[in-house]
Amino acid sequence: MRHFRRAGFYGLALAAVWVVLGWSYDATFHFAPLLVAAVVPLGVALAGEPPPFPRRLAGAAAGAALALAATTALALGGRLDGPSLLPAGGAVAEAVAFSLAGAAVGLVLGLARRRDG
């Protein structure tokens, strides 16, 4: 459980950096939600002994929740008005899609870790 809290702290810190940068600059940080969402499941999977699947899944859900919370804060503040890398939707849709994709990528990469270390 200690590793889960530490990974969550890293995700929270990265989300806070994204929100501060998003609030300070008029730039769109396209891959920030992907990184925020992926760092938690990767941190859970790579720290210490390989955890059971439910804990890895909880890490992916926590990473997605952190990224979506930061997306909500930036969207409500009108700070996600820039261009999007996706062919449809704006920067908010991109941030939501990248948040979910980051959680999935973090989970899959974490699952790729072999059980024997």
C-alpha cells in the first residue's frame, strides 16, 4: 500500500505542475494528461514486488482520476482553449482522451513487468 500512496503522490505532483503551467502560460500541454495518468499505474507496478492485478487496476483508475480532475480544473478556468492534436473535438476532448489513454498505457506497461522481477 505504501507504493500505491507514493505513486499517487507522484501523480498528484505532476498534475499540480500541469495545472500551474497551464494557468501560467497560454500554451497547450498536449501530452501532460497522458503523463499524469500513466505515472500512477507505472509507479504502482514498478515499485517493490509486483502487485496483484486489482492494485494495478486501482493505480490506473487513480491516474485517470487525477488527470481528469486536472483537466476539469483547467477547462473550468478556461485554460484549455488551444488547438487539439485530434482530428475532432477541442483541447478538452483531447485531454480526456489522453487521460484515458495514459491510464491504459500505464496499466499495460505495468502488466508487462514479469512476475519474477
